[in-house]
Amino acid sequence: MPHWIDTPDALRLHLQQQPTRIGLDTEFVRERTYWPQLALVQMAIGDQILLIDPLAPGMTDALKAILADTSVLKIMHSASEDLVAFKFTCNTVPTPLFDTQIAAALAGVAGGIGYQKLVEQITGVALPKGETRSDWLRRPLSPAQLEYAADDVEYLFALHDALQEKLSVAGREAWLVQDCQRFTEQAALDEAERWPHLSMRSAQFLEPDAQRRLVRLLRWRDTQARSSDKPRSWILDNELAVMLARNPPCDRAVLQSQLDSHPKAPRKLGDAIWAALSTPLDDEAQAPLARAARDSDKAALKRLQDAVSQRSAELGLPDGVLASRRYLEALLETGQWPAALGGWRRTELEPLLSPLLNRPTADLAAAAPER
């Protein structure tokens, strides 16, 4: 039976005998906020499961101590959003991390596999789906919620043991350490995306000056969303941002008329939007342009993808693990290796991709790595 922990002293009592590893998961709510609201923390420790109420007074400080203890391995599955929740609520990121989803990919088990499927594949246990859309902020939680929450950490140690063995046999333990460290460092830095327009398809159809105006609006939106703890779309939706960037108002009054004509416009933020739209950023001249791929770009990207696919097959890695399309596009566009392709990935890929990157674009379509 899991233990319900609703006082810091109760948590400290269970942690008196310091473990070498814990299993961790969270339940959080993010529908009406920018930051994830931590609603429950599940912790496997030894043969016990603790269901910790982070809403209880003093609990986040008690949690912080174990989360920040680098002598305790934190085993989690697909931890990226959980890391953000811990960073925001407890002002720390769990380290060191063993992410079982990443480990499964590097071990050649499966890429992007969910916890339930991985548990079934490794242990043979079929877990119910249950309470994925529950209200985790309500109290008391129902027995069904508590059971579901406990399941989410019950098998993490078994996954860790099995995957650690596979990684050890394959000589890829260092790969996992690098990947998990990159994720925890990103969560700790908590940096906003520098060029948010690149992820918007509609930005491809804007002129360069309009794209720079869009960057101004999106950066302001992110700052506003963070400070007010509201979803980005509640501050300024994408459609309106693109419209203002494409057809910038000549003065504040015209902007207000544009806002008044848009049903989702934040009319009360007109002054702030005007300031953001009309004030150039110090680095906007460096902004890469979002653009639709030309035929030559597509051919060059295909060569990179083929080389990556061939190497992935040789390593027994699932598609997308070695290098995703997004990062290959960035590499092709700038010639600079993205941080996500650093470390062991660059070691594997640079000998294959550098010859392709260094060739004139016209030659790439005709060049093919030998099979």
C-alpha cells in the first residue's frame, strides 16, 4: 500500500535512511497557467511508494533536499515536463537523472515509448490507463487516482535495472549520462526560445522585416506569459501576432482598431504590444529566416537523413534518436552543430555529415553515401 505523505516531517522520516536511488513522477495541471502546477509527487524508495502532497505547507522545501542531493539517482520516465514542474515549484531540478524513456531509445528497445508500454515490454505487467485526465488538485484524491499514481513509479526500479544492463552491454552508459545531463541543464537554465518564429509555419510566408517584428512580439509574449503565469495563447494568439507583424500599425490608434476588430485580442495590453512591436531588439538582425524549403534544400536534407538513417540502423537505434529532422535542418541552414547534436551524437555523425555539408549545394543531390 502506498503511503500518503502530507507533512514535511512524515517525508523526512521516510528519508532518514538515505537511499542511493529513488523513482520519481509527478501529476501537474497546466491548462490555465504558463507554469505547471505541481499537484502530486510520487516517489519510490526501497520497497515503499510515497504519494507526497506538494500543496501541504513546507513540503516543497522538504522535497528540495532530496531532489538536489546529487548522491541519490533519480529514475524518471519522459521527465522533461516534470523537471520544469520541479524547477518552478521547488526551485531545483532533480539530478542526477536516469530517464527510462531515453534509456530505452539508446538501448535500442524503442524510441519515444510510453511508460505503460515499456513496463509491459520489460516486465510483462499490463497497467491500466485509468486516471490520466483527473483533477489532481482536488483533495482528497480518490482511491482510483492513488492507485494510478502509485503505478507510475512502482516499476521504475525494474526498468532501471533492465535498461542499465542493456546499456552496459552496448557500452552506451555514457550516452545516457550526456543526454540526461543536457535535459537537466536545460531545465535549470529555464531559458526562453531565442527564435520562436522558426516553429511557426506561417512565419515562412512573411517578409524578412515582418519576421523580425514577429520575433519581437513572440519574445514579449513569452515574457508576459511567464510573469503573469498565463498560457501564451491567452496573452497573444499566433494568428493575431502574425497579422500585426505582416501589417504593422502606423500608430497607437491604428493598433487599437486592429485589436478591437479581433475577437481574441488583449485590448488592455495595447500599450505593451505597441512598445514591443515598435522597439527593435538588439539581436534581431541575427535572426535566421523561416522559409519554405527549396528543392535544393530538400535534396540536401535528404542526403543528411539518409546518412543518419544508415548509421542508426548500424547502431540499432530507433528512427529519430540519433538526429531529428529539425536539428538536421538547423545544421544545414547554419553549418553550426546544434547543442542537441553535440557529445556522442557529433562523434558518430560528424565523419558522415561533414563531407555532405562541405560540398556545394548543387553537388549534394547527386552525392550518395555508399551502401
